[in-house]
Amino acid sequence: MRQSIVSVLTLSRAAIAGLLMGAVAPQIAPAETAAGAYLAGRVALFNSDFDEAAAYYTRALTRDAANPGLMEHVVTAQLALGRIDAALPVASRMQELGLESQMANMVIIADLIDQGKFEALLDRATPEQGVSPLVDGLMLGWAHMGAGSVSQALEQFDAVADDNGLRGFAMYHKALALASVGDFEGAEAIFADTSDGTAVLSRRGALAYAEVLSQLERDGDAADMLRDAFGPGADPAVSDLIMRLDAGETLPFTHVRSARDGMAEIFFSIAVLLSGENASDYGLIYARMAHHLRPDHIDALLLCAELLDDAGQYDLSVEIYKQVPKDSPDFHAAELGRAEALRRAGKPDTAIEVLERLAVDYPGQASVQSALGGLFREQEDYASAAGAYDRALELTPENGRNRWFLLYARGIAHERLDHWDQAEADFRAALELNPDQPQVLNYLGYSLVEKQEKLDEALDMIKRAVASRPDSGYIVDSLGWVLYRLGRYEEAVGHMEDAVSLMPVDAVVNDHLGDVYWAVGRRMEAEFQWRRALSFVDPTDADSEADPERIRRKLEVGLDRVLEEEGAPPISVANDGG
């Protein structure tokens, strides 16, 4: 959704995920009573339906109050919903029973932070009462900050940094801690030192660094750093900061203003990390914790919405996106996300309305027009799609990193409108910007094959696409099909068989393999593939190239007769090399 820059964090995501999962959770045991509620909760949790999971597990827990597995599930589901208060009684009960639980500890810690009990947090510095080695180490640093001892906090961050794998996180939080007490020189020194991977330059880190530089009266350096980091066409929040810096405005340091903010930043940093792994539910829980600790943490709010969207919880996602205030610099990002969630929820008309309103509010944003183009194209309104891509291209710099895609997408719209000259021009312009882009090479090459134009060039394009994406069934199918069109039937067989192995239930690919088999005299196998293709035709996909009536006709009379009826040359002489 929003642009980000490369992290220089040295520890792998998998390694950190292992550290985060280090705390012990109770063994999950099915409830011996209320089995129906337990099973329903388990299914709901598997489907990321956290609202139903919380309700079912709570119902089961009322009938089996001593079951540690049920308590763990209730706390987990409530955390995923951001309901810390609802999770607290169960988490407290687990603590009283001496049950070791990462989730319960997280809730207890959140409650202590809510009450400002930083000394109590320091007293909990044991693995049994913590969350994970990484969280606990950073949490101690911020707890010292909250208790008023900056020197002990800095020592704690340095201690965490002694573990080389955690150095990036530790130094990032040390920089934020220094900046939060006005030591911008110290913070800048950490941000500037990337020689050993000590600065975590996430999107949020880059914006924090810009605020630090501005506080040091280095607005020009801050603006240049943001331009280098995000490139041309940055999102409105970044563009707004650059504009303010160029105008000489001193930016306040807002990223961490208190120990509580710093603790929220711990959970957000880890949530971002986990959201890219096969641990999205954990990522959601950490993002919820960040937002609970800091309700104005818009980045955490947006991440919660994105993760719920990814989990298929579209209604929850839409509601969270709607919480972003219209005067927020990130409102633009939230509305783009809301439109995408609405689209995925099967509400394209509402999504289009959201984007059209956004286009009025942000007339200079190419990303809005690009999103509109994608929605119109999905609805097969190719004329409107082409118009949206026209506007997006007008707003995109000539060196914009996304320009090739806009040309490619507009080319598809023109091709669907039978405006081939315009489509071909767009595809070729996209290749000038991104010469080896496999999607463009494949689309243009395949289109030329279907039009019986420039077949040798089309073959070269598709070969390049296959070399780049050998595991793409669509692209391998294109190679087999162009060879078939060129009359090189024996060569086509292996590639078409590879395509079917990559996409075994695709109607078009199976249909193509049937035609290739027929061309080399393998008639029974051809008929088998056509029957398979027919079984895979999706009657709701009006845009599919698979024509069930044509496939049935081939089964009745054979491919040669069908080609004759269509006025095409027979197999024996069809496409004889040119």
C-alpha cells in the first residue's frame, strides 16, 4: 500500500520469529464439556474469525473454567480483536494459577503500562513473566525510561545490542529514546551509522530520522534523505513532510514522546516483521498491542486492517480503515486500503465510489487513478480503465518506478477494446522502461501469436519470459503455443506438457495441449485433454479464452474439421514457419 525502503537489519526474520515464539504456552486440550462450542471456536480461529472464536471459547470456558487451553484461546482471540480489557480477567486468572503463557503475559504487561506501573514491569523481568527475549529486553529499556532513569535505559539497550542479531532493533530504540529526551545529536549519530546494520530504516524509521534532522536545523538533509528513500511520486504523508521541510519548517519529534510510546513501538516493529512471515495472526496481535498502547499510532491501525484483509476478515478490515481521521496524512493510504478490502469482499461498486471520492480529495495522486483502473479492468469496463490509466500516467514522473506497470495495464485495457495499435505501443513503451519484465514480454508475445504477427519476435519475447519465470504455467503455455502456431509441433509438446503440470486444472492450458497432441498425431490423448479442459471451464468467467462450444466441436469432428469450418489452414500446413 505505502512505499517502504530497504531495512538494514541483519537478523533474519525467521530467527526473530523464533525468538518471539520462545515463551511457553499451555498445552491445548479439548474441553471435555461444551465440546460443540470448543470445536466451533477452533474452526473460527482457524479461519481467523476472531469475533466468533472469542464468543465460542468464552462460552466453552464458562462450562469448563479450569481448562488452560480454553483460557489461552480466549486470550488469543480477544488480543486479535484488540480487546485487552476483555482478555485481562482470563489472563489474570492464568497468572494466579501459575500457567506460563506468552499471550496472558502480554495482556498483564499492557495493563501495567496502562496504569503507568513501570517499577512493576521492572520487577517482572523473568522469562516466565515475559513475552519473548527480544520484547522483554527492549521493554526493560523503556521501563527504565518510564521510571525516570535514562542512563539505565541506555545501558539496557546496549545490553540487548550485544546480541549481534538484535543490534538493529536495540540501536533503533536507543535512538528513539535519546530523541524522546531531546538528545537529537545522539539519536542522529545512531541513525547515520549504517556500517554495521545498527539503524533500522523502515518507513517509520526514515520518518523519525527526518524529524531528528529537522530538530538539528538540517531540513535540507532531511528532505534529501526522504527523496532518496522514497523516490519520485511518494505517498501524501511523505510528500507533505518534504514540502514542509523545503519550506524551512522545523518538524516536531512525534514518533516517541514517552516510555509508553516507546513500548508501543516495540510491538509495532515486531508486528511489521511478523506480517511478512507465516505468522500473520501473531503479527495482528502485536499490531493490536501497539495500537492499544498508543491509540494515535496510525501505522499500527493500518497494519491491523491490512492483516485482517489478508485473513479474509473484510468487514473488520473496512471498519478499522474507517477509523483513520480525514485530517490524517495517512487518510489517503487508509482509503486505498478500504477500497481494496471492499473489492475483495465482492463490493466493487462501493470500492469505486470510495476511490472516486478520494480522487477528488487527492487529484495529484497517481496511485488513486491506478487503483481505479484496476477496479474498472476487473469489472471489464475497459474504456473507463484506460481513462483512469491515462490520468495515472499524466501524474507519474517519466522516471517513476511504477510507470512501466501503468503502461502495461493500459495496454491490456486497449487490447481488450480491440485498439491493438495503442495496446502494442503501450506494451513496447513498458518494455523500454523494463526490458526483461516477464509479464509484459509474455502478454505482448502471446498477443502477437494470436494475431499471427511477428511470430519470430513473439517467440523470442516468450523465451525471455520463460527464462525469467520458468515456474509460471501461463508463460510456459505461451511458449508451447507460439511453437504450435509456428508449425513446430514436436517442439511444442514438451513445453505444453510442462505448462499442464504447472497448471493442471486450467481449461485453456489443457485445451492447448489437446491441440498440440492432435497436431502430432496423438489423437486419443488430444481428446482426453479436451475433455479435461471442458471439465475445468468456469461458466462464470466471461473473459476466459476457453470456448466450451469449440472444445465440444473438436471432440465431435476433430481439430482439422474445426479449422476448416473456421477458414483456417489445416494442421499440415498451418503456420508453416511464418
